[in-house]
Amino acid sequence: MREIVYKNLTKTASKKRDVSIEEIVEKNGLVSSTTKRSMYFIRDVHRIKSKDELSAWLEKRKTNTSLTKKFFHIYRKFSEETKEDNLVCKMRGSFYIISGMLVYNIVFVHILKVHMQKLEKKHA
């Protein structure tokens, strides 16, 4: 059996987009659940008046390490008792989008979760 769930949530008021895909697969006595989630937030919007102002603004941002710092984390847990295996990967960062005379600072969070476990045999 295979089941796929897709969600795409956009909230204009909070300037947030949340996309997730979950896949559940049962095969050869194992159940595998994989969730991929991506969230995007508009942190701020900066209006520019010229290309020179844009270049100066971007140079100033490059020296600010708090804006360019990335975050990556991996967590894995295996239970010998229940034969469950869990893996979580998270990544966070930011990027800029230039549209016309506006510069958008977008923050993203990507999460990958994998859960595997043995199917329990049913006794009659």
C-alpha cells in the first residue's frame, strides 16, 4: 500500500507559505513514513530607488553574519526494543528576491522526517 498526502498552505496576512508532502509505504513487513516540509516567510521588504543603492545595500548585508548564517541539524534515533528508526533533518537559512524596486528577504525552513518500523504480525 502507498499513500501520499500533499498540503500547500499560503497565508497572506502572516506572509507565510507552507508546503508539505507525506508518503506512507507498507512493503515487505515494514512501514515507512517520509515527510518533507518547506516553510517560507517574508522577513522584510526593502524599497530601493536605484541600482547603485541596491549594490550598496547588498554589500552592507554581506558583512552582517547574522543574516547569512545557515543552520543544519540531523537527529537519528533507533530503538532496539520496538525496531523503530527515526531520522530528522532540518535546514534553515535566508535569501533575497528582487522584484522591480523591491527587495524581499525570505527565510526558509526545510524539514525531512523519516520513520520506519516493522509491521506487527496479527495472530488469529
